[in-house]
Amino acid sequence: MSELSRTTDTPVATVKYYLRERLLPPGLRTSPNQAQYGDEHVRRIRLIRALLGPGGLDVATAREVIGAIDSDLPLPHVFGVAQRAASARIDEREVDAAALERADDLLGGFAIHQDNPGRTATAAVIRAIEGVGQRDADDWYRRYVEAALIVAEADLDMVEARATRDEKAETVVVGTALGDALFAALRRAAQEHVSTIRYEPERAEAIRRTRSSR
Amino acid sequence: MSELSRTTDTPVATVKYYLRERLLPPGLRTSPNQAQYGDEHVRRIRLIRALLGPGGLDVATAREVIGAIDSDLPLPHVFGVAQRAASARIDEREVDAAALERADDLLGGFAIHQDNPGRTATAAVIRAIEGVGQRDADDWYRRYVEAALIVAEADLDMVEARATRDEKAETVVVGTALGDALFAALRRAAQEHVSTIRYEPERAEAIRRTRSSR
């Protein structure tokens, strides 16, 4: 246990908490006070920290997606579990028929089921955005769809590149939970970048020159 | 107050909570038990609900971004406040020099400040993703950057289309907080769409035919 704690740079109390919450499988008990932990425990602790940290999942949701990795569920089901888990903060009661119709207009060309969590969430977000008076956002929405397709193709390519079912399942969970955080982070950097180029072209050029002379 | 509650479909107790938390400015007091509320209160309640709901902000953070809208801060500062607010779940202590270097490689062409919250968050997420063994993700990252640039251009275009400083500031806050949620939603729909086209082309074609015959 103390070695596992050192290797993963995670306090013993936190490791015990993960065990108690059934996020981490128990070690192989070798005596009443000793248990053996292996590489899969190290790997699992890093996954738990990634999901609870930048992934933004709560403990119950992390337990659910980890359960999906460890199960025999076929990949499309793992995708479904991961998608619903990372969409939890959308309150579906905030969705009405008019909002769903707006979402369907936007996703008109998509081959998806009616209960796709992204469809409902799209409707909830559009409703909120239009509720605050942002009503001429059609072009903004369309460009978001274009970007989402680029990212979805990248997500599926990364999963396909994995060799085994278990590696694929873990990539689905990591990619779904941390992909949102990655995109949000890149979007913030891209906003400043685009804004600098538009409104402070001299500064953008100066930064470019500093970099290429290094 | 009861009229405001009806118009916005928000319980009186919730409106009182928003007032108490200084999310909503007080009405014009006309008698000890009466206050007058205007269109700006209706609009503000919808904004609060959007930020606390699909926007995923907590009360303190919502108060901060609303304060930025109501202030005289120039727009780039409002962008900064909104960006930091909606990036709160990244723990910067999880970032080390190696992760920042990886982020800078990825964002190499970007004209941004060292303390851009997206740069730090990108480093934290890359660290988490590589910590769980996803080490050959360079192509995946690059395509996310491409998509983030499309979205950032769309974000700035929407802000530019607004006429006044206050409308621009509100669009910055709404776009930053709800844009993340919108993209995450669209990404989920796009994942199922791309997956159906790749692995169930007959079903994708059947859905297309059903739609065009309607």
C-alpha cells in the first residue's frame, strides 16, 4: 500500500478511499495486514485521478464508467455509458418540444437515435442560449457542428488505433471525459490567439518573430 | 415579485435566493412590502439560470461573471474573467514544467500570454491523458486544435455582431460558459453519427431515406 502510494504520488488515505468507494479493486491479500498491488492498480489510480480531476466526474459516475471498462459490454455500450456519465449536468426537464425541434434542425443530417444524450443536451443548451436573448446564433451553431464532426472523427480514429477490447474501452472513457476538458482548454487559448491576430496584429507578429528566432 | 416569478417560470423562493446572493439587483422599492421589477430583471434571471444550469457555474463564479458584465471593464478583461470562471475545475497544482512544454508544442503557433488559462488547462489535461497511458495521441490533439480554432473564430464573430458594449459583454459570458456545454453536446451526437456511418452504413442510409421522404 505505501509503495503503491509512492509510485502514484497519491496519499495512502486517498488510496484507501478509492478502495472503500470500489473505484480500485482490492489487492491480493498475503497476510492480515498486507496486500499485494500490481501494475494494474497503478494504472487504475491514474485513471481515477484523471476522471475525478480534469475529467470533472463525481465518484458515483467514475465508478460507473470504470465498471463499463471492466465489464464485457460491447464498445458501443461503453460509449453510451461514458457519454451519459459526462453529460450528467444537463437537466432534461429543462427541455421542451420546441427546443428538441431546434436541435433536430441543427443535427438534421445526423444518423442518431432519438435518445442520444447529445441531442437532448443540445436542445437544453439552445433553449438556455435563446432564453437569454441570443437569437441570431444560427451561424455560430453551424460552425460548432462543423468542429464537433472533426473532433468526433478524431475520437473514433483514436479508439480504432487501440489493439484490444479493453484498451479500446479505456480510450473511450478517457477520451469522452477528458476530451471535453481538452477542447474547453484549447478553445480558451484559441480565443486569445484569434483575438490577438484580429485586434493587435503587431503584437501577434512580434510573438511570431520572437519564436522563430529562438 | 410574484409577477417576476410567473414571467420567468422561477419559484419565488429561487428569486429571493438570487437577490440574497446578489446575483440579481434589487427592485425599485415602492412601499415596505412592494418592489418594482423591470425587463432587465427578467433578462437577468434567465441569464442566472443559464449560467447555473447548462453553464455549470457555481453561485460565486456566476456572481463574478455577472459583475464583469455590469462593470466598465473593457471587453478583453470580460473575456479573461469569463475564461477563468469557466476553467475553475482545473487544478493548476497538477501542472508541471514538462506538461507545460507539451502544451506549448501543441499551441506553438498561438499568439497568447504565458498565463492564458487555456494554456495551463491544456497542460493539466495532457498530463492526465498521458498519465493513463494514452501516449500516441498527437494526431488526436492536432485535430482538436483545428476544431478549437473554428469555434474561436465563430465565438469572436458572434461577439463582433453585437451593437453595444453591454451586449458584447453578455455574449462573451454566455458564449464562454454555454459554448463548452454546447460543444460537448454536439460532440456526443457527432460521435454516434460518425460511428453509425462507419459501422452500420445500411442503418445510416435508411435514416437518410426516411428523412428525405418526409
